[in-house]
Amino acid sequence: MTVINWIKPMSKQLGFTLIETMIIVTIVGILAGLGSAFTVNWVRQAELNTATASLESAINLARSAAIRNETGVVKDKTAGHLCFSNHTLTVHIGGDTSGAESTCSTTSSYNFKISSNITIKAASETDNFKCIAFNNSGQVVTAAGCTMNSPLTLVNAGGSETYAFK
């Protein structure tokens, strides 16, 4: 018997070594971390876009309802209101009786839910946006606590995304 026959031939290695496995796990972890960061930013931007579209729709509804003037409000009295509280935009049309003004306490006609991460601010206000009032011509009018022709800014509290709405 020769020495060469006595030593068994080396078999081929099957599977991965511990080091190769750890490198793969590290790479997958890094990619997952980057992916989640991009997803969070995407969700914040989607919330902001949804809130912006809701605000535009609510303003247009309040203005058109004020112009329609179903309760017969005259002059510069408020025929329609857009109010914001508890993360909900609400449109109020006229008062409960003929000729009565609309307020944020009258029955709401439309509701738009806004994400709890979104705040709406008026440029002229230090507090959050509360309401906009319209007369029967669709013009913005003075009403208690309401914004007067001021650009609105939507801010996503979870990040730095903002959108200025005029």
C-alpha cells in the first residue's frame, strides 16, 4: 500500500461557511434599513398629498355652497364655512333657519378626515388654522376666529414636508 492510497481524497465542500453567511445577513440588513427609510418618507409625502387634495376640495365645496346660498344669506354675512378641528375638515352651509349665517357650530354638510400627523397653519396666525368663511358671492369674509385671505401651509409633523396653499 502506498501512502497516497492511504490518505483519503478531499471531498468537495457543500454549503456556506459561517463568514459567508454573516456577510449575506449584513448586506440584507443594510438593504432592509435603507428600504424602510425610503418607505417612511414616501408615506409622509402621501399623507401630505392627500391632505392637500382634501383641503382644495373642501375650500371649493365651501365656496360653491356659499354661492348656491340655499338659506338665503345676504350681503357680507357668512353663507359657507370651512372649519378644521380634530383632524377633520368640515364644510358648513348657511344657518339652520332662513337667512341665518353659517358658523362652525351649524350642521356640517361634508367631512374630510386628515391624518393626525398633518397640521394646517395660516401665515397670519400663530396657532393652527381654524376656519375660512365665504359670503354668498364666494368671497372670503371676516368671521370670528377665521382666516382672511392668508396662504395656508400644511406641515407633516413626522417630517419636514410642507405645502403652501394659496
